[in-house]
Amino acid sequence: SGAIGLLQLMPATAAEMADRLKTSDYDLKNPDHNLMLGSYYFQRLMDGQTAKNRVLAALCSYNAGPTRFRGWEQSYGPLPMDLLLDTLDYAETRQYGRNVILAALNYAALYGEENLQDYFSWLLGETAR
């Protein structure tokens, strides 16, 4: 689809983030640059009105675009995030959300997260951390 580098950034998105960070000297094939721009973009998604600090919403927005994700939420109404994930039109975004959430849970277990149920609730946006 035209995404480049480790965090699979679209060039237009990377350019917007670079502009916001006031940097013009970047190479999306450089892992350091790609990580800086991608992580900044993800943080903007987390803080924005679409995701509202919901990790899974930010992941879906990162994968399919925030406008498309807002459209899904409007179309399907007030569903819990795990159910909304299963209704998404894009199989790629559904699988991406599942993969990242599962990996996050596995790493949380490996690194000593005390309550995986609470952590999962936070990933879904049901509780604050």
C-alpha cells in the first residue's frame, strides 16, 4: 500500500509528523527516523479525539486511518472495543488488532504484569492506567 519502514508509515503521514516535530531531514528507511515518526504518530492517535487513550482504538486507527476508524465507530454504535474489532470491514485491521493485543498480553505476562485481566481491560479502553 506504499507504507515504508519498520513502523510501516505512509509517506504523507511521516511528512506531517516530521513537520509537527519541526524536522525535515529524515529517511523512512532509517530505523531511528522511522521509530521516532511512527511512535510520535501513535502517541498523537492515543491522545486524540478518535482513540481517547484507548490502545486498541489507536492501533486500528494506525492501521486503517483515524477517519475510517471513526466511521466504523459511528456505523456500529456503542460496542465494546473487542466486539467492534470483530465487526471491522478490513480483515487486515481486525488481524492487526488481534496480533498486537495478543503480543502485548504475552509480553505483559513475561515481564511480570500482576493483573492481566486489568491490563487487557486497559488495552481495550475500558479502564484507565
